[in-house]
Amino acid sequence: MIKIAPSILASDFSRMGENVKEIEHAGADWIHIDVMDGQFVPPITFGHQMVEAIRPLTSLPLDVHLMVQAPENQIEYFAKAGADCISVHVEATNHLHKTIHSIKQAGLKAGVVLNPGTYADVVIPVIQDVDFVLQMTVNPGFGGQSFIPTTLNNIKRLRALIDEYQLPVDIQVDGGINVETAKACVEAGATILVAGSSIFQADHYEKAIAEIRG
Ligand code: DX5
Ligand code: ZN
């Protein structure tokens, strides 16, 4: 079962509430929320208060992708705000194992994120502890970038590791996902597809989501 997680980074910020309800109605499975701090990546987007504002508007899981330095300092805030999943970059913390465990202890799903230039095997020490691995398929920071084809090698490697250990771990992909790249990622082993521009710039959200799902 492939899950689609529209990224609200590509939504109209002045109509965030309506956009969230529209994508739920259009068949989205998760809502992907890109938190950027101006340090780990140059832009600043929004924080836990945005999650708190969206929480009452949808019953879908809120999937918080933390593109922040020292994500360990944010877990409690996002958990209290109503997040269902929190993912943290291996490149952003010195305390990966501890941070993943504090996400789990808060009762949330935990994800570990890899940039396109990061070696996939770095997740091996925590792969039994996470619910999903997020393989970035662009460099994080901006929506609307082109998919980086070499990230397919990392997806395949992650799929082999997860199958080898027989773990119930999903592979999420994020960045430049459209109908064509989604197909390639699913063939490589991805199970959760994040898509921003290809959904929010489409005329019909429902059609766009169904086509990406394949
Ligand atoms: C990039 C973000 C993505 C972004 C994807 O740093 O993590 O979630 O919103 O946007 P598209 O689908 O437009 O590449
Ligand atoms: Zn993201």
C-alpha cells in the first residue's frame, strides 16, 4: 500500500486551513509539514504553533519533517502540538539514537532522514528503532527542485537492509516527486511519497494524488 503525503510547504500559506481540508478530501494519507530553521537549511518556515493550528482541522496523521539543527530540542513542543510522526536528519544531531527514542517515548512514529549525499548504511544502528526512513530525493530547503536520480541507489540499499532484517519499516521519499519519479521510487522500494508542487500546482488535487499513487 503506497501512502501519499502532500507537503503543505507548497500550499497557499494564506489559505492553509482550507488547503489541508482539501487535500484530506482529495485522498491524501498523511500531511507532510516541513519545519526549517534558517540554520540547517537557509529558509525559515514555521514551527509547532502551525501544527497546533492545523490539528483540529483534519484527522490525517501530521508528519513533521524537522530540517533544524539540534532537533532533540523540538520533540516535546511538536508532540504536545499534536504531531503524529516526527523525522530527524542524521546530519543535524549528535544524538540520533537518543532523539529517536524520545520521539517514540512521546508516543509518536519516528523517522530518520538522509540527505542525497549521505551514505545509506548510516541508518543501520537505528533501523530497528524507527518506523520509517526518509530518503531525501533533493537537497532539503526548497520545494520545486528536480529529483536527483542517484538517490534511487540509496532507496534500493534501504529496501535491501529492511528486507534483510525483516523490519516493518517504511521508506519515504521527498523532493521532486511527480508521476514519473514516483514510479521509479516505488520500483526501488519506497512506500510513502511526499509531494509538494506536483499536487498543489495541479488543477485537481484528487487526480494528482491518484496519478502519483500509480
Ligand atoms: C524540501 C522539503 C520537501 C518539499 C518537497 O526541503 O522537505 O518536503 O516540500 O517539495 P516538491 O515536491 O515541490 O519537491
Ligand atoms: Zn519534507
